[in-house]
Amino acid sequence: MSNQASTKPKPTQFYELRCRECHTPWGNQPISFCQKCFAPLEVVYDWASIKPLISRDEIARRGTTLWRYKELLPLPDEYDASLPVGFTPLVKAANLGDALPGGSARNKSLYLKNDASCFPTLSFKDRVVAVALAQARNFGFEVVSCSSTGNLANAVAAQAARGGFKACVFIPSDLESAKVLGTEVYGAQIVRIAGNYDHVNRLCSQIADKHRWGFVNVNLRPYYAEGSKTVGYEIAEQLGWRLPDNVVVPMAGGSLITKIYKAFKELVELGLVEAKNVKFFGAQATGCSPISTAVKAGRNEIQPQKPATIARSLAIGNPADGFYAARTIASTGGWAEDASDPEIVDGIALLAETEGIFTETAGGVTVASARKLYAQGRIKPEETTVLCITGNGLKTTDALVGRYEASEPIAPKLAALEEYLEQKLVGVYEAFGEARAGARGGVL
Ligand SMILES: *Cc1c(COP(=O)(O)O)cnc(C)c1O
Ligand SMILES: [Zn+2]
């Protein structure tokens, strides 16, 4: 694509699909596999033509959404950039750094990329859907669809409602009720499948060609996946156009981690950041850890697993990009870890108690895995490390049932409150000895 004959009309879209393995170009169409060798397709760009269009200053002038990186995304000429998706906060996490193993914690250069606050449905899936629906419109689809472990269904349903698409989403029957409700509320048709995500996805692959539907993670998958790159662009820009030493990324299908890698590489290629060997660390739930198991065994080939974990958003036993995720991790000198269900819940609580951020089970997986990576010395305290917090805890409150006991209500009387504090909060109460003395004087 980069060596177009000069007689051809100047293309306005500097991207197209290409086979990841045999490199056959396939133009732009709603397909995800090479029709010759069946390897997955990927979007490639004509960087020589894009480079003059973009600079740090130009990006800084634009709105704080993922559309500020529009030249680096596979967007059609006509697309609606009015939905303010992305550009979530990158927050320094000194308290969490203190709580993680690895010594003198205050100097830990630890950051959280907080997609628990992503607009509009509080997970990083809003990013991939924003890009996929731009292409769905371009290809003339009226119905958009997906197979989902929950967050993707939320994002497709919400953005379809706003964009005037009909949405029909397919989910495993055991999803968290907040994720089901958070799809239904937008008027989407939900098809619950009695099976796990891998059953759901196989079914969707079989019907994608039959119906002329835009399945964001099936026939639109190459475009969809590019939306994940914006996590990487934002991390670099928010660090002051620098790359971190390490990133820790939760893995389901394994796409996000490979796309953050791709994003960093592209920024280097465009001269927007200096080259650096960033180490990529993958995080999975032990109950569904096909990628981390492969990494620990020193191979890239994935052996599918049958998922059994509370981290339902990551419960993909046969990850589409597992091979590429494992290869990315190994080639950067990173590692992969996984967390048991109790460790995931502890990770959720630790993040909430230290940083005031309530993440879903996937974020618990990330925090719990990071804890292990610090303890193993694979991540050094002084290195700049970014944990990807990809979803919101209000969607997976089921995971915390039983952790906090509801206390008996007390009478709205000062005496009752005094007694309660004496009984239940002795430690806290004593820590505020002076306040107590004041309270006796009638201040409380
Ligand atoms: C989908 C999802 C992921 C993982 O994404 P992949 O690109 O499939 O690896 C991580 N976190 C959350 C909350 C998700 O919904
Ligand atoms: Zn091919």
C-alpha cells in the first residue's frame, strides 16, 4: 500500500487489511480471516503518508477523546466522532505502591490506567466498539452484534442505541446480572446461550456470514481490535510522551495486550516517543489461564481450557489472539501471572482501599498478578509500571457477596451511637481520643 503509483487518485484512507502470516492484502471489507491461509487479518497503515499529518502539538490541540488519534485508527472518511469515548485518567498510585511487595514503596513509579471510568459503559470495550461501529456504518450494516463475556455487550448495546443500529448480542447464560441488565436497558436483543463464551463465539462465527450483520468481534474484528491501541497511545501521551518500563494487562482473548504493544511500536515509528524495550506482563484468572499457562511453560501455542472463575469478563478458554499475546510477552522479556478467585477479590479490595478505585474482577486479576510480579522481582519498584484497570466494580458486585457483613441499624439517638462506637469501633474510636473527649462535651 505504501508504494502506490502516482497516477492513482490520492487515497484518503491510509489503511487496509493484511494477512498476519502470508501478508496478502485484502483491502477494506468485513472479514477477519485470510481467504488463502485462514490466518487472522490485521489492519496495516501507510505510515509514510500519515506521518506528516500528525504531531504531539497537533494531538494536544484536539479534544480529550480517543478520536484525537484518528489518523492512527481505521476510520472511514465519514464517521461520527461526537461520542466522547476514551482518554481516561492515568493516575499515580503511590498508596497501592506502598502496599505491594518490593521495598521502599514511596518511590515506586506505579500508575493506573483507569478504564473503569470509560464512557459510556465503564470498560475499555467502549473503545473497540467506537471504532468497529464506525466501520459497521461504512459497510452498510443495520444490525450490529457480538459474542461477549459482558462488557462488550454493554458497549455494543449503548453505542448501537445512540448510533441508530439494531443490536443483537450473544452471551453465556451465567453472566453477572448487572452486565445483563446493563445491556437490556439500551433496548438490545440478548440471546443467552447455555454454554461458555467459547460456545457462544463458535456459534457467532457460524452465523456471521449468513445474516448481513456486523459482528464487532467476528467479521469486524480487525477494525474492532485497533480500538484497543488507544489505551497505549494515551499511556504514552499521559506519561509526557514517554513509554513506561512495564505494563500489566488483563487478558481474555489476548487482543488488548498485543494492541498496546502495537501502539507503542507505532508511536516510535512516527517519532512521537523514543524507542524503549517495554516489558509486557499478562494477567489471567487461574481458573481460566490458557495464555499465562503457555507463557509459564515457555511456549506460544495455546491449549484451550474450560473456564471456571469469578472473572467472567476474562473467561475465554480458547483465546483468539492467545498465540500472539504469548509471543508478545515472551519477546519483550515480560511474564504472565494468574490469580485465584480469593486473590482476585483481595485485589479488588486492595485497589479500592488504597486508591479509591472500585474495579471489576478483571481489575482484581491485574492487581493480584502485579502483586506477584513485584514479589518475584520481575517488576522492580523503581521502574515505571502501568497497571491496566479495564472495568468497573459496580458491574461485578456478585464477586463481593459475603465479604462485608451488613450491620444492624441503630436508633437515631446519641446514646445509641455512643454505645455502638464503643462496641464496634473500639480501635477507630481510640485513635480519635480527642474527638471522643470533644464528643462527650457535645460536639459529636
Ligand atoms: C474484554 C476484557 C479484557 C480483555 O480483553 P482482550 O482484548 O480480549 O484480551 C480485559 N478486561 C475487561 C474488563 C474486559 O472486558
Ligand atoms: Zn494468509
